[in-house]
Amino acid sequence: MDLQLNDQVALVTAASKGLGKASAKALGGEGARLAICARSDLLDKAAAEIRGETGAEVLAIRADLTVPADIERFVQTSLDYFGRIDILVANAGGPPPGKFLDLAPEDWQEAINLTLMSVVRLCYAVIPTMVAQSSGSIVAIESISVKQPIDNLILSNSIRMAVIGMLKSMANELGPQGVRVNSINPTFTWTERVAQLLEHRAAAKGTTIEQEATLVSASIPLGRMGDVEEFGRAVAFLASPAVSFIHGHALMFDGGAARSAL
């Protein structure tokens, strides 16, 4: 299937590892030109790996998504370099785990800045260009928690719902102007972030990471966690012009783990 991504310009945030890197690699493999950002020292290594494996043109820009000026610089530098922006994959590391009484109001403010406001600011930065082009695709990487809260992740459970509400509202506003807006919502997919969460669970319960991973896999009808390569393919599909009638949708990447009927 041709995803019609050849020469499309895709911006992917937090792309030095994990789900962001997998998304960038899949888009590059389908012919997209890439601008990627992260605050990690791993960014240049990730860019080189993506270039080597896909042959894609990759612009790597160091940026911290909690800093508004960094977001503006990332988007403007990408636009100056490529001359257009066709796709935004908005990704950010998740807020820390914890139950309500384990956390302070300051933790909520930091989580809002990372999880909600990074997407808000990225959208403000790219949407004028997409509207001027009468085309564009925004995909936000969120979580299965928008359908089914995850124990001990109250920050993520709460704030990601706000992102979904914003995206659905934006879809209603921007669809007539040619801009598609969707989200993809993974369950446990093996990344450094998942390893951190399982380590936290294991420490609290006196178990091992391996035991916690087995429990997670058993809770998923397909009997396993997702892997980053298949996640990247799902992002490339959802972002692509090949599925131009999918709009305002929260795609579940969960192996059937969400128990809701809708």
C-alpha cells in the first residue's frame, strides 16, 4: 500500500528514542522528509540511525518541549529549511507515576506543561502553515488511559484526557480548512518509559520487572505488549494522505486491552 508520504515533511517531537523515534523511522521509510527534536544527547545518534536505515533526509534540532521558545524555534527552523510542514507527530515523555496523595500541586503544574501545553504550543506553531497550504495532518501520541485509567498514573490519566478533548474540538474547527487531527493511544509498548513504569511497580510490590511484564502481557487479549516497529507503522498510516478520511479519531493501539465497547 502506498501511503503517499514521498517528499512529505514530517515533524516528530521527542524522537531520540522510544515511540517518537519509531514514528520518525517509519515515516522516513515511507519517503517523508523529517525534522526531529529532543532534549537528549541521543538525538544526533537517532538521526544518523534513521538516515542510515531509511535514506530519509533528517534535520535534527535540540529542543525541550517544556520551553515555549524551544518549540517555536524547532518549528520555525523546520519551516525555513523545508519550506512547508505536512505532518506533526506530537510526542512527549509521560509525567511521573504516583497516586493522588503521593503528588503535590506543583507536580500537576509540571505535568500540564509537559503533557498538555507541549501539544497546545506545537499546534499553535504549525497550524497557520497547514491552513495556508489547505492541508496538513496532526497526530498526537497519547495513551490507552484516555479510555481506561491506569493504576498509579493519575497525572497521565487526567491530563491526556484534556489533550483528547482539545484534539476533537480542533478537528471540528480545522477539518473544513483541510487539516486532519487524530491521536494514537498505545497500551504498554516496550520502551524505556515502560521499563521505568514496570520498575516502579516492581519496587512497590517486591516483585521483578519480568514478573510485572508477564502480568501486563496477560492483561492484553493478544497476549503480549506492542513493539515499537508496529507502533511506528500505525503512526505513519494514521498521519498519511492515504487515509485522508480518518479525522477526529482516537486510534487505540492496544491489542484489545481497552475494555470499553467504543
